[in-house]
Amino acid sequence: MGDLSKEQEQAIARSTMYLFAALLSILMVFIAGLFLSAELEQQALQKAETSLQTAHQQESTAPTKRTWTLWSRHDSAMLPVKLQRLSDGR
């Protein structure tokens, strides 16, 4: 057993290198996953905070003091239109 040929030693060294590279790749993916998970959690917290602030602002804004919206400007366009016949001059 202690009498390994040079080819066998190279094969063992190559296998060890591949094993180490695979373990290192798995570790890198795990670390990247941790960073992505932390980023997603941070974004979720920011989104929740923003939605709470928006809800609070909407509650505190009086209906008469609301800002201009597309609907408030074009309310008259939502009314029914009366169709009139055009006389054709005959």
C-alpha cells in the first residue's frame, strides 16, 4: 500500500483538488444565499414600513385637502352623454 506509483499519487492529488474545489464552491453559494436572504428581509421590512407610512398619511389627510387626481379632474366626463341627431338639411 505504501508503494504507490507516481500516476496514483497524481490521481489522488487531482481528486483531492476537485473535492476541495467542490467544497469551496458549496461554501461560496451558501454565503451568497445568506447575503441574499438578509437583503430580501431588509427589503421586506422597508416595504412594510413604507406601506405603514402611506396608510398613516392617507388616514391623516382630510378628503377636502387631497391632492389633484385624474378622477377628480374628469368627473364630468363620467356623466352620460346625450346624443343629438344632426339635421341633414333635406
